[in-house]
Amino acid sequence: MDKISGKVTTDTISFAEFKNHDGEIVSIRGYVHRIREMTGFSFVIIRTARDTVQCVYAPEFSDYRWDEKICEEACVKVTGKVVSSKDAKGNDRYELQIHNVEILSLPADRLPIVINKKQLDNIGLSTVLDLRPVSMRNPKERAIFKLQEGIARGFREYLMKEGFTEIRSPKIVFAGAEGGTNIFKLDYFGKQVYLAQSPQLYKQALVGVYERVFEIAPVFRAEHHDTSRHLNEYTSMDFEMGFINGFEDIMNTEVGVLKYIMNLLKTEYKEEVELLHADIPEINEVPVMKFMDAKELLMTKFKYKPQDMKDFDPAEEELLGKYAKKELGSDFIFITHYPSKKRPFYTKDDPNDHEYTLSFDLLFRGMEITSGGQRINDYHEQVEKMVKLGMDPEQFDTYLMLHKYGAPPHGGLGIGLERLTMHMLGAKNVREATMFPRDINRVTP
Ligand code: AMO
């Protein structure tokens, strides 16, 4: 009887392992990325899971004779001898002298775009997105999302080390958590429900269970406008922590998370960082400014005339980003104490001034990437605020179980993964940092 052991055996190695096999015969598998015929030999670049490997075909290397059926995007297993040479900087450079090519599959058609250049040249973003399953085969394009993996991985690793529990909250929900009109309504067997705008109500409930929780998951916002910073579905990296001394604990945890992420990218995602020329920020300490002080600064220093004294528009965020960089030497700046009128119902008001809240946003290179703050944990205070805002507390009775049956002082935040990635790449549009973006005009691929 056949039995499954749980071990996948393979007779191929990765490019990273070449250094341990100098002079030996090994096999690799991947796509034929590019063939360059020279006089008397050919360069055959094989695209493996994370690398592009230079292989060389020449008749003198073995008895193997090139099969003319092999074309770009053919899936192959290449066997050959690992040879090393030094590059201009004296680093070891490895290539494979081809002894055999086994064809595993041949494409049925030619690619609609050229993907085997360093980057996708002269192709508009909309075409890149239309063709994502293949445009992402381009090394630079795929590196974006490998880097993004590193960001989410860093978030998870750091928080787990800090005693947070990973949670999964539902995405079909009974009510919106963030207010506003950007909520998707859903017919749920005749009943109206919604797509979750955030895991807010659930992460708070779970503070009452695990004290510290986090989630990395999609959230949904029915954005009615086509902007370069809004998606209809994005990945929210959330955490929530109990028994805090103040919302500074949340900001400190975020700075700790970000430092860990940046370090991880610089070490374990070095190749992607280099390929993308990603600008990984240095973080020591992040400056903090109160909302009204920031407004004052915009009006006095920058002579800006704000349209809305309760929030910032993108131009104001950009100016504050420039100020943080130039005057304070930081890519990041925390803005705290947002007006109560603009923050959701769960936000705790500043006990010293009820017009403002114990909340913050984090701006990165002039764009909001995080909102967070301390929450109301007293039952009566929460019910009172809901009533004041015209909400029906009864509709939120399951949410209010947290407060009714005892909640510690707590707070948390949500980071938009795509926006954070976007500004590390210096991209102009958040879609460039979104694998399969959903916006008002796009639900495919
Ligand atoms: P907020 O609604 O400000 O806060 O969202 C948090 C962060 O999510 C990102 N973001 C978006 N990214 C892409 N497309 C969008 N349409 C979009 N909307 C928001 C931004 C933003 O800073 N529950 C609170 C967080 C908390 O207090 O814990 C919340 O969701 O980077």
C-alpha cells in the first residue's frame, strides 16, 4: 500500500544553494525567462521562484543538443554544472553550464507583453493590472509583493513576540464600524448586512478575552471616487491591546512594529529592496504633534487656507510630511487629538477637552497610513456617546457586551498595508502596490 509521509522530495535546488555546490552537477526548475543567442553559445535565463539564474548552453559542455521547441515561458528542469566567477566587486557569481534541459510544459501562446526586461517598459498601469497573472512574472513586479509579504510577516512576528494573539473576525457583519457612507450593503437571505469596513468591533471584543490581539485581513470600503490612494478592498493590519496606560502605548507599539519590519526588509528581503530601489525608512523616534498645532503650522508657516478645520485634506498631509522630513528629519509624524466630530463612535474623548479625542494618525511621507487611539471602555460612556451620535445602542448590543461585562482601558490601530508599501516604493498610485486591486472601475482579474 502507498503511504504519504508528509515530506516532498525534490531533485532540484534553489539558486541560493548554488554556493554549496560549486563545481557540482545540480538541477533547477523554473521558467525560461529569456534566451540570448551569442556566437557559439547562448545565455538561457531561468526564472525560479525568487531569482533569475544565468545558464549557458554551448555544445562543448555535454552531449545534450538544444531542443528548438524550447521557448520563453516554457517550464523546464535544467541540469548542469555550477561554475563561479567573481563579479566586478569581487562577489561570487554563479551560473550553470547546461548539460540537459527537460521540458515540463510549453506555453500555448506568446505572452501579450514583454516581461523579461528589468521592468515593464512603456506599459500603462491599467494594462499591467489587466494582465496581472502574467505581468507579475516580471522580476520587478513580483518583487513588490514579496516585499509586501515581508511587511505583513514583520507585523505578525513582532506582535507574536509581544504576546499578541492572532484573530480572525467575520467579514459579513451586522453593522458598520467606521461610519460614513463607504459601506457595502449585502442581501443576506432577505436581511440587510454589510461587508466589514474594519475588524474594529471584534478586535475590541477579543481584548476582553486575550488582552492583546491582531489581525491581517481584507476590509471593504465602498469608495465612490477613483483616487490614487483609495481601494474598495484593502489589507488592514490591525492590533488592539488592553490594560494600556494611555494611547502613547499604542503609538510606541506601532513604532516598535515598524522598526522590526524595516529591519526585516533590510536583511531578509535585501534582493527585493535592491531590485526595486525601495526606500526603507530609518526610524529612531517619531515626532508627535497635536492636530490643532498642525493646523496652526499649516496656516502660519505654509500660508495654507484649510477647507475643513476638523480633518486634513491630502495637500495638508503632504505639507506635514515635508515639514517632518525637512525640519524634524523623520519620514513619519504622529498627529494626535483629532476632533471628536470626525472620529468614530468608539473613540475616547480627551477628558481635558471633549472637543478632541485620544486618537492619532500616522503620516508616512505625507500620507496617512494609520489611524488609532484609545477606546471608550466604560459602558455608560459608550452608550451615551452612541445616543449623542444618533445611533441605536440596541443594534450594537453584542458589541456592548464587552463594555457591559467589564473592559480594561484599551486601544489599537489599523495600518493600510498597500499604502505603506506604496510609499516605500515611491509609487504614485496605491494600485501599484495592490496585487489584484478593486476600485470603482475594476473587479477583474
Ligand atoms: P481608518 O478608517 O482610518 O481606521 O483606516 C485605517 C487605515 O487604513 C487605510 N485605508 C485605506 N487604504 C486603502 N484604501 C482605502 N479606501 C482605505 N481606507 C483606509 C489607511 C488608514 O490609515 N478601525 C480604525 C483603525 C483603528 O482605530 O484601529 C480604521 O479602520 O492607511
